[in-house]
Amino acid sequence: MNKKRDRLEVVCDILSIVNEHHNSILPTPLLRKSNLSTSSFSEYYRELLAKGFIKEVTDLSGRKYVTLTDKGFSYLEKYKLIIGFINEFEL
């Protein structure tokens, strides 16, 4: 049986999706790929924007793209380090 993702996993998943798309993805595909309800996604999205993990960049045609900030990249690195530690010591 699959366990629910915890908050840190969801944040990592959202940031990883942006990173995997060459650090530039539209919000709607990000919502779809994150496998969250619209309301849950909106909550995480607003929080990540407010805390400076992601930012919105508007192109010349007016489309808003989501990109990671340095803080977002740092989170991914440190999260992977922590998960590696947990797995290494079988915690």
C-alpha cells in the first residue's frame, strides 16, 4: 500500500518537476505532474513563491513560467543529502 507523501516530499516533488523541465515550466503542467488537487497545489505554490523557492517569469507573449531560485536549488540538494543519510542508516 502506498503511503501518503509528507510535506517535505511534496515540496521536493514540485521543485524536482520544475528542475527536470530545464528550470522552466508553465503552472498548469506543473499542477498535473505534481499529482495534487488544485486546492492543495495552490496552497503549496503560494507558499513556495512567498518563501522564495520558486519565482514566476513572464515571457514576451505574456505566459508565466515557473523557475527555481537559488533557495529552491539549495533545498533540493539538502533534501537529497538528508534522504541519502536516512537510507544509508536504514532509519
